[in-house]
Amino acid sequence: MLVDSHCHLDFPEFSADLDGVVGRARSVGVGICVSIGTELARFPGVRAVAERFDNVWCSVGVHPHESAKEELDGASALIEAAAHPKVVGIGETGLDYYYEHSPRDPQRANFRAHIAAARVTGLPLIVHTRDADDDTIEILRDEMGKGAFTGLIHCFTGTKRLADAALELGLYISVSGIATFKNSQGLRDVLQGVPLDRLLVETDAPYLAPVPHRGKTNEPAFVVHTAAMLAALKGVSDTALAGATTANFLSLFRKVTPP
């Protein structure tokens, strides 16, 4: 079994064929999907998708792009939403200095609020970071010093320094279709050094479809291509890669009931 640890099944790209999307994932062995929250205003839709399918779970969070629009007043709203039985993670949250759709101060404040929620609930933190390695590492280290929490760097595209810092803090690294792109050899070099017992796979669907579907609307079934690339990179069989990444996922996302 494979797990798509990060997708966005509430997005409009899937509204016309959501049953088909989930069914195609099942048919290729993707047994669990986590649909990720990006705005509190849209969380009821995220939750509804998770409630509709027994093998779909969800998270609650405010994407860094939305930080100015939904600046959190502490962690209480996240903690309250996380009480739902289908909510298994906090985020996605973090820092995006590439697009900077929100100013940096609200991004940082929301990031810390999400970490507080992860600490209180015991749910893993789902971190988005782009062109913000220094501040991401600084905040994660500072907050870990205030009290332990678990989590992952989703859609990892960062430096070896970021990977090493995340691993040192006990976080996991999640690999998306970007790692299959021809021009991603530098990323593959970094992933080569990440232990197999700290890796997850994801799609970030509907975005970032892996080779051979690059340019198309991504969907959870396509995570098999990212997993196959990662298995070859690590020198293990597809079955071993699936077993390891699924075990890692269930170790991190402990609220998920395996099918």
C-alpha cells in the first residue's frame, strides 16, 4: 500500500469526478489520502471530503499565502477543529518567501500558532517552506526548545542544510512529483542522503504531476510514479519503498486508522 500524504481533494479541479479520483487511487494501491487544509474559511469543505470516504483523512491549517487574510489569534481555532476524528494533522503552514502573497510577519506569527496547536494536540505539523530556509530552521529550532512536537517538511525542495536540520529535529521529509523532473538532480542528490525511515511520498494534487504526467492535473493515483523514482534512487524494490513510507506515515500520523 502507498499513502498520498498531501493532496487537496476539496479543490475545484476534482469536484466533477471526486469518486473517480479516489477510486483510481485505490485501484493502483494508494490506500490512504490526506486532504490538506489551506484556509479556515474552507475547512468545512476539506472536512466534508474526509467524512465522505473511509480512506481519506484531512488536516486543518492556514497556508502561508493566506496568512494576511487569516491571521490567527493564537492556536485555539486550530485546536478546536482538530478535535474532529478525521483531522490528523496541523497545517499546511510555514513560510513562502518566493511568492510572498502575504507579508512575512503574519506568516511567521501563523507558523508559530500552528506549532503551538501541534504541540497541544499531538498531531504532526505539516510545513510548507520555499526560499525561507533560514527563518524556517530558526523558528522550528526555537519552538522545539519550548516543547516537543512532530511533523514533516512537505513537498521538500530545499537544501541539504534544511534537510539535515529537519532530521535533527525529528521531522520527516515528504517527496513530491518535483523530484521526478529532469532538472531536479540537485534535489535527488539531497534525497539520496535522507534515511529511508524518514521519508514520505505525496502528490500535492492537483499540482506538480510527476513524470510521465507532467503538465496534467495531478491526482493521488500518480503518487506511484514518485514512489517508483524514489525506490530506484534508494536502491530498493517498489514494494519495500511502499512498505517503508507507509510505516513512516502511520508512525507520524498516529490518529489514522489503517484500512
